[in-house]
Amino acid sequence: MRTSSEHEANHMLELYLNDHLAGASAGVDLLKRAAKSHHGEPFGPQLEHLAREVAQDREILKEIMRSLDVSERRSRAVLGRLGEKAGRLKLNGRLFSRSPLSDVIELEAMRLGVQGKRSCWLTLRTLAKSDARIDAARLAWLLERAEEQAELLEELRTRCAVRVFGPGRAGSASTVRRAKARSLPRGAF
């Protein structure tokens, strides 16, 4: 029989892992959409590959949750997906078309998501020291993969930022400042 502190710890772990599952679901959706947006372009194949890997990571997280007797709360995953869709409504300087700024922001969001996933793997690796149900070797592999994913996303983000904000580009910082200045009401600053 579990003590109240063990029950509380299990409850906290359930919430924690379900929150990460929700984030993973949102991340998969974002990566798939980004890959589709860049199909046939230089970033496309890399984003498609990342989308597959992140989907696999999500399935591995579900397996880990089952091994720990943590139930999946589908409502949290739905909220994660809704959050990803709401993120599309960001102010990016364009009302009906996709802005090059969207690529930079989405790549940043994807990288942050991978960093969050890495933190989850680190937490589980720590728990694996006292819980034989968690495969520490698998977590070491997942951590390495998350680091590779973050590095790739940073490379893509940097290339995209240079393309959007670099000197002489249509989306350069001065062009963006001028566009913002035109759209702000007088006296906004």
C-alpha cells in the first residue's frame, strides 16, 4: 500500500509526464506543418526527418509512461495541440499569408520544445537510478538524440534568421522596423 507521499509523488509524475506528452504532440504537429510548408525547399527534408524522430520520441514517452503505470490524459494532449494551433495566430506582420518571420519564430519554438524534452529525459534518467522500470541506457540514447535535434534546429534557425534579417534582404531589420513604424498608431512610443 502506498503512503500519501508516494501517492502525491506519483500524481506529480503523472502530471509532469502528461504535460511533456502534450508538448510532444504540439511539437509533432508544428514540425509536420513546417515540413509541409517547406516541402521541396532546402529545409524540407530535414524538417520531415525531425518530425518523424519527434513522433518516435513521443511514442517512446508513452511507452515509458505505461511502464511506470502513468495513465495518458488525452485531454492534456488535446490542449497541447490546441496551443500549437493558437500559436499560428501570432502577429507576424501579415494577415493572410505566411511571413518569413514565421519560419524564424517556429524554429525557435521547435528548439525550445526539444530542450524541454531533453529536460524530461534528464529527469527520467535521474529517476532511473532508483526505479528499475526506467531504462537508463535508452534515456542516454534519447538525450544524445535530443542534443542532435537541438543542434540541427539551431543551424536551421540561424540560416533562416540570416535569410530573413541579413543585410540587403527583403526582411532585414531596417525593413521590419519601417513596416512596424507604419503600422503603429501615432504616439505608440
